[in-house]
Amino acid sequence: MPPRGLQAVARVDWRRLFGYVKPYRLRLGVAILCLFASSLMGLVFPLVAGLLVDAISGQSTAGRSTVFGAVSEFYTKVLQRNPPQFRGGVLNWVAIMMLSVFVIQALFNFTQAYLLTYVGERVVADLRTSIYVHLQKLSLRFFSHNRVGELTSRVTNDVTVLQTTTTSSVASLLQNIVQFIGGLALMLFLSLKLTLLTLSLVPIMLIAGILFGRRIRKVSTEVQDRLATATAVLEETVSGVRVVQSFAREHYEIKRFRESIEAAFQSSMRRTRLRSTFLPFISLLGFASLVLVLWYGGQQVIAKRLSSGDLVSFLFYAGTLAASLGTFTGLYSQLQEALGATHRVFSILDTDPDIRDKPNALPLPPIAGRVQMEHVDFNYEPDGSDGNSVSGERVIGAEKHPEVLHDIVLDVAPGEIVAVVGPSGAGKTTLVNLIPRFYDPTSGNILIDGHELRDVKLQSLREQIGIVPQETLLFSGTIRENLRYGKLDATDDELVAAARAANAHEFIERLQNGYDAVVGERGVNLSGGQRQRIAIARALLKDPRILILDEATSSLDAESEGLVQDALERLMQNRTTFIIAHRLSTVKIASRIVVLEHGRIVEQGTHAELMAQEGLFARLYTMQFSVDDAAEAVAVGAPTGG
């Protein structure tokens, strides 16, 4: 028996899954009616076939007290009193009637199959959309604990498993319920003893179905997990193909992917072995029951306690019953497999975003751009997991994660340019990530124009903040589409003006299709400097009041850096700007430099003031320029003094 908690989760998951069907209940209702009609019409054929056999053979069933026996007796007498030509005419009419029934049944089958498939596809589309919408609401913390490949697998592979469940599996289940109940009822009418004999093997089939179903569910969950891991490896290596090739690690990554695929294959083969054992076993039991029925029924026919037509009809119904039981057990294993996928899918939907609007949050009005941090502390979750991990994995060694920021007090005036510098790991990026509420401080308050960030709506806050990161992400569309991401309703003139201000218009015009040139996935068709200038133009279109530049020029060559720096200076005009930079020569334009060390502000002031203090900033600046001078000397072949 599975744990009670697991059973409760299963009930909740199925209830929620079929809750997605509710908007399409009318189509579902029509499909079910057609399915019932088709199934009932299918139950008529064995009865008519039996009556026809009795009528042709001239056997009498007067000793039988059922209504079917009376009908058979009537047709037998009619056919016996008329010449063979009359019998042939009757057979023709019966054939035409049966063919008509099959045509009508085919129409019902088409209608129910189309409508059920429509409902199933809509449910899956709605579910995928719900997952995607929910993912957009989750914070960076969630994505830092879950690989993109795994999440992609949940939305694709797992939901595909549910697609089968909500379409063909549901239709097959309903159809076989009707056939099982109807067939059993007609079997009881035809022969109680034969029915009891047939049902003697049913408990064995049901027990086998339950036992195999539980095992198949466990192995199927393992298969989906292995596929998720393989998908994550695929996504990582394809996204980082330049790094892979630059380190000549193709064979290493091929080996890693092959191992993950092999693990998925082995799990899939374990599931296949279970299914391959289960289905023949069920089929064996079904055929064994038919052999028993045929043997015992033949004895009844010889003893004239049962007509040949009744035995034929009973065999048809017994076959229908056996097929239904086999389908039930197969469906049970499919439903167990789908239950694991359902649970994984809903585990994403049940993940609560840790960054969200308060119930009484108000829109942030247009701001001037004053930013205040009042005794702000921040650290990541002590256990390395915020409980949002889809895989449930914990970050090794994260229990001792130190405090990232401590007692940050900062007051930035509207339009002020503040550079945040410090050694690697000092907390620079974390500090600026608190401003657009990618994370919330552990303690303390952050205010913009006097509004506490947690009291305003997220969208209204982020609409007034622009970010130009070091690694620019462009979407795999055209330059025009990427620029409009900053302002969806921007005119072509506004696009060109923003591109000119970002020193991007000239190189865009030189491209084959100009603004309609495709940038490729992640902007692979453009250089680093070109991507960065597109990002600056995009930010200009957004026209934010607060600007965050996260090492926006650190990875560029000298020529590109000059063009980007010139564009950034235009972008920073009349905006409150935070600059994160490792290259300290780029922060001279800042009106104030904030120096972080171990998550604390240790120095503040202008470039000249900090150099005069001869503190941490002066040491970092002197050290960096000594390294740069040495590198330049080596590049030109000059003596380095060493």
C-alpha cells in the first residue's frame, strides 16, 4: 500500500487535472453520449449473430425462458415455414441492417474520437500555458535551484504523458466500462453458469493489474526523471557550445549525454520488461477463460441445454469482457504512470513565488529616482533551498553560507551616478538585484522616492528600472523585435532614434536586412559590442528612471568599449544610475563610488577622495593599473622591469 499522504496527493492531483476539463464539459458531454451509443450498438452484434446462427441451423431454444430465446424461437419458426429463397431474402435484410448499424456506429465513433481529442488537446495546451505563466511569476531564487533543462522536460515530456491520459485513455476507460457492464448483463441473461465460470479468473487479473501497476508507476517516474536529467544536459551543452568547443570538451560532453541517455534507456527497458510480462500474462488468463467457456459451453450444446447461437453470442460477449478487463489493467498502469507526471507538473504550479505583491500593494507612481537603503541585510536560504526545488535537491555545503550583505545604509539622490566596486564576492551584484526586487532583503528596508518596495506592485516598480547586463540576452528574432522589447508600441522613428543614440544605427544599416535582420539564438549572429549596443537602445526605448549597468563593458574590445561607453553616457543622462565595474578606470564618471568588502560598505566618496584615503579602493585601483600596464608592455614588446 502506498503511504496515505501519497494517496491524498494522488486524489488532489487527479481532481485538479480534470478540473482543467471543466471549460469544455459541453463537448465532453456530447462525446460521452456518442461513446455510450457506439458501445451499446457494438453490444447488439453478438446477439444478432447468435440469433442468426440459431435461425439458420433450425435449432429450437424453447426450453430457455429469456426474452432472447423467445425472439430466436420466433425467427426459427418463421424461417422453417418458408422456402429457402425466403430465408435468403431475410439474410439479405439482416446483412443490410447490420451494415447500417456499423455505419451509424462509425459516425458515433468519429464524433466521440474528435471531441475527446479536442478536449484533451485543449486541456494539455491550457496546462502548458498555466505552467509557463506560473514560471514567469517565480523569482530568481527558484531558477537558481532548478535547471532549465529539467523545467523544460516538465513542460514537454511530463505534459505529453498527461496528453495520452486525458484523451485516448479516458475514452478507452469509458468505452470499456460500458462494454463490460453491458456484456456482463447479456452474459447473465444467456447463461448464469457460463458467466460464473468466466468470472472465476477475474480476481486474479485484478490483483495482477494492481501489483504490476504500482511497480510500473514507480519505474515510469524514474524514466521521466532520467529524461529530465538528459534534457538538462542537452540544454546546458547546446547553450554553452562555444565554451564546450573552446575547451575541446566535445567528447566529454558526448560521454556525459550518452550516460544520461543510457540511464534513461535502462529505466525505460525496466518499464518495458514489466509491461512485456504483464500484458501476455493478462492475455493468457483471458484466453484460458475463453477455452474454459468453449469447453463447458460445448458440453451444454451437446446436452441440448444451450443452443449453438447462444454459445456463439456468449463467446463474443466473453471476448468483449476479457478485452475490457485487459484494457482496464493496462489503463491502470497508464494512469499510475501519468500520476507521477501529474505530481511533477503540479509541483511547479504549487511552488509559491517568494517575491510577490502584497494584497494591498499600490502601483508605484512615476518616480524621480531617489533610492534609500536602511540597514539592509541579506543572505540566501541557510539550507541552500527555499523549498521550491522541483527535484528536491539540496545545495551541498550551503548550510554554512555566510551573510552576503550586512547593514547597508545608502541614500542615492535622483540623477546621481553611483559606482559599486569591490573584490569578487563582495556582494555588488546582490546589492543592485535588491532594487528591482529580484530578491527581498532579510532585514531592513529599501525605498524609492519614499515608497517601500514591498508596498508597491512589482510590475510598476520594474517598469521604471532598466538593466544592461554584462552578458546581453537577445531573443532569436529580428533586431526590430528585440528593440521593441523595451517598448512594445514603439514607432519605427523611435527605434531609429534609440539605435542612433546607442551608436547602433550604422552597423544595423550595414546588415543585409537592416532592422529586419535575424540576430539568431541569444544574438549569436552579432558581435559582443553589437549585442551590447542593441541592449542599450532597448533600454533607451524603455526610458527608465533608475538604471543598473552590471559590468556592461568588461568583455568588449577597445573599439567596441568606446562606442558602448559613449552610448552609455547618453543613456545615463538625467537617470539615477548604479554601475557595477571590475575595471575601475570606467567609474571615474560616477559622482560617488561605494566600496564593498565582505558585504559591508567600507568606503564612499568620489574617485579623488578615495584615492587620497589610500584605502581599499586605492589599493585595488593601483593593483589593477599595475597589471594593465604590464600587460600593455608585453603586448608592445617593451621591457616590464622584471
